[in-house]
Amino acid sequence: MSLALRNVDKIVGGETHLKGIDLEFETGSRNVFLGRTLAGKTSLLRIMAGLDRPSRGKVLMDGVDVTGVSVRKRGIAMVYQQFINYPSLTVYNNIASPLRRSGLKKRDIDRRVRETAEILHLEELLDRLPAELSGGQQQRTAIARALVKDAKLLLLDEPLVNLDYKLREELRVELQDIFRKRSAIVVYTTTEPSEALMLGGKVVVLDEGRVLQTGATAAVYQRPETLRAAEVFSDPPINALDSTVTDGRAAMGDNIPIPLTGHLAGLADGAYRFAFRSNHLWLSSQGEGDVAISGKVELAEINGSETFVYVHHGKSAFVVQQEGVHPFAMGAPISVFLNPKHLFVYDTAGRLVAAPPAAGVAEQQ
Amino acid sequence: MEKWADNKAWLLVLPVFVVVAFSAIIPLMTVVNYSLQDIFGPGNAVFVGTEWFKEMLTDKRLHDALGRQFIFSGLVLLIEIPLGILIALAMPKKGWSASASLVTLAIPLLIPWNVIGTIWIIFTRPDIGLFGVGINSLDLLDIPFDHTARPAYAWVTLMAMEVWHWTPLVALLCYAGLRAIPEAYYQAAKIDGASSWAVFCYIQLPKMRGVLTIAVLLRWMDSFLIYAEPFALTGGGPGNSTTFLSIYLVKLATGQFDLGPAAAFSLIYFLIVLLFCFIFYQVLLNVGKGEKIS
């Protein structure tokens, strides 16, 4: 099966939620919608599901226009951010609920419910009520409900957001495996770049109701075509400093000279935005070729075993992501090191001019 | 903060203790005291043990009043709960019409009991009341409508009063319960192809369990203790047809001054209300759990 969106707009009460969406999905593909809150991820899913009608444009299934077709007839399954199960039904009956209208024999329903429960490790919990389960188990039940009917289109709207960190990691790994074995079109929305990278497949980077970029997830991560896409696809958002190239010499931020070698060679004169991800910054020099950027510590945030240092540099600011716990006093002077081979170069309109060669990024990931 | 070495903090509880003592414990104990004595006058009482309880438990008039009370409260629940749910389901979900219907619905709840009685007495009067005159002019009834003429007429009027007064409470509670259901539940049901009846049975009703429990308990207790409405309407008549427990109790205590039996009666009354609240609570807590989709 294939699903296509053709020039889809969604306008609600004069507010544009989606604008000019053109996308295609093939059976067996895993697709990640990556975007911040309010980027239009959920609106897009709802239109794909048939829960909403687009204000303009078409939804095609196998080339047939299904824009106005009721959700009941589309054969889709959806998992929500909240844990949605029927409160008065046991886990078994919850999983069985999508099959009740299918006309399957009781024995077949039973077999499929048990198979699906096994995949999601719910065998022991089949007689429980949703309220008697932990959050992770509730969401497993909801996912089982979505998987049980072999829908052609499986939509997951930030399914792991409401789970605690540990459960999220665990389910995320399992989900990859489950998706791989499916022949459905799987669409998964997330706000987290790391989650998108983990799920792999294809990514659709969304921002303010528009598609910024599509492509293989790793490739998009390595070559974000716009600064905005790079910001969405980096956590913390990619840092960018105003830079200029004059007479073949580059100066970044507060006049930091950048040697124009490697992928930077041959940059034409002009104004640019040099961008670098937080994980490519170091608190100590990592070897030859590193450029030092000096500034003042605005804030050092220790998060688990990582430290995020917010640094003021001239008129701009950037964030350093560093393994380990590094306490800093506010306002303390700091020197940060960056290897120019990790620099992305965008023009002043935010279009990609030069990106680091892919291998370099892959090694960091 | 510094920790006190002694138990001075108990002093802070004292005011509450005094208030509760005077508002609940002492009156209740007085009733217990009365129920065990035959009181002839001030300072002139004889201890009679459980005699009043025995007498009350075999009192024919109490049994009749209790029977009436059960029928009345049962009818109240049977009408008000489904009606309240229906109204809540039919109410607009947002916009000005939602606010308007909420306010309209709340109006009966703001009117005092005896005013309600008066409103309905006037409304149903056969000589000047809109309803009374209206229904009699249709000439459908063998005996003209007059709530003092026939027990059934008095009951219909009382029921109408009660339903009009208190169904809004049930509806408001249900409405709150319905609004608390995330939209995603309805979407999920849509994707499953569930009918609106299935949505009601498997999403809305289970999600309203909490508020419905409260509604049933409140309406049960309140209707079981009903006094002002029948008192204002017919004072318990015609005959004894609307003499509910509290009407009978007041007649016994302040009409005939049988303080002992009345005290025993009110304790039994209290226990019945408590028992039924417990039963309803248990039933509503467990009903419909783990059921199967048919």
C-alpha cells in the first residue's frame, strides 16, 4: 500500500496548522515526524488517520482519493501520548476490542490477542484492568491494541512522552524491533532528535506546519538543508555564530579566525552563519586544529552525568554539552574548543552552504 | 523550625474538638440518652433499656413510612440518575451555549426547599395554578387534579418537585465527569469502529463512575431524609400517603412529645441511611469491572 498527501493545508479558526504538505509513504517504511511542540505533527497524523479533513489538498491511498472517507473504513491504528484504553475492560478485552467488529472467529481472536500480548510482555496481565497497571504497562496495552489488527497504517503520536526515562528507553528498543517486523506504514512522531535517530527509517522535519526537509534519518541529521532544520534536529538546538569571509579568511563570532580547509575550502567572500552542535564542543583542546572560543559562563546545568554549559560570547550565546559533571561559577571566564571540521556553514538566509563530510559526523554519533 | 518539647500542640486542636463536640457528639449522645429512658418531664425520667427500640421496630406506622420512603427514594434514583446522564450527554460542549446551559441548570439548586414547595403548590393548584388548571381543563382525569384529593396526585407533585429540584445536580456532576474524558478516547473508539452506544458503555459510563457514585449517594441520603417538600405540600397527606420517615419522626417527637421512641427511631433511621450508603458505595465501586464486550 502507499499513502500520499498532496498539497495538504489545515486551517483552524484562521490559524494555519499545516501548509502545503506533500509526502509519500510506502508499505514497510518507518517514518519519523520530528518537530517541536505545535509544529503540526499531531494535526498531520490526524489527517492521515482520517480523523480530520484537510482544509485543502488530498489524501491518496494506493492512488485513490480517501480524503473524505471515514476513519472507520481506513484500517488504521493509532497510539496516543496519553494511555488510552477502555477503563472497564480487562487487558485481554482491550487488546481484543479492535477485532470484535472484524468478523473473526473466537479462536482466531484469542490466538491473535495472545500473540500480540506476548510481543509486548503482557501475558501475565491479561486479567487486569488498566487502572491496575503501571504507566508503562498501560501504554504497552495501548500499543498492543494498535498492533493486534494488522492495520495498514500504524500511527504513533509521541507514545513514550509520558513514561519515565527507564521505561522509555526500554520500550523504544522494543518498538524498533516490532516495527521492523511489520509490513505496515509506520509513522512515529517525536520532539527528540535522539529518538528519531534511534528509530532510523525516514524522517520528516516539521516546523510551524511546514515540511522543512525529508529523507533518510541519518542523512538529514548529517546534512540539514536549513539552519532551522538543524535547530530542530539537534538537542540542545544547534549553535550558530555570525561569521564573515573576507579575502579567503574567515572570522567567526568575536573575530575568531577559522582556517578554511577541508570542507570549508573555497568559501566565497560574504556573511555566513557558522553552526556547530553542542556535542562537538570541548572544555579542553582535543588536539591540533582546534579553535578556542572564549566567553563567560551564564549557567552550568548538570543533567545526569552530563553538563550543559551556557556560554556568552560577544553578542551571541551557545551551549556546550560535555560528558561528566563540571561545576562552573556564574560569570566565570571560559575557553571552549571546537574543531572546524564539524562546522556547518549556512548563508544569512539560513540555507546550507557547506556541511562536514558525513564520515566525520558518523564517527561522533 | 523549632520543635516543641511538650505536647502543647494539642491546644491547637481544642477549638475544633469543642465545635465538633457541641455540633455532633453531644447532640448524638443526647439522642442515645433519650432513647434509653422514658421521660415524663424535666428531671423526671425512668431508664427503660431497649424497650423503645423494640417498640419502634414493631411499629406498624413506622413500617409503612419506611416502605413509602424506600419507594420514594428508589423512584428518585431511578428517574434522576438516568435523566441527569441524558441531560449531561445532550449539553453543548463549549462556547456560550455551554455556559448558558450550565447557569440555567444551576438555578433550581439555588432555591431554598420551602420556596420550592410554595412554587409547586401554586403551580399545581386546581383553582389558580398553571398546571392544575391546565390539566383539569383537558378533562382527562376521573377526579380533577388536586394534590390533596388523591395520594397519586400528591406523589406526582412531590416527584416532580424533587426531580425538578435535584436532577440538575446529577446532570452537573455527570457533565463534569464527561468533560474530563480526553478527546483521544473518542478518537480511539472511532478508529475501532465503535458505535455511540459502545462509546457510552465502555468509555463514558466507566469514566463517570466516580461522579455517579457521589450523585447516587447524595441523592439517596437527601431523598431519604426528605421533609420540607411533603410538609409544605400536604403535611404528610392525604391520609398518610406522603408521611415519610422524617415527617413521622417529627410528628412523634414534637407532636406527641414521645421523645424516647422518637430518639430510638432516629437512631434506627440513621443506621438505615448509613447501611444503604455503604451498600451503594460498594456496588458502584465494583459494578461493570472486567466485563466482556458482547
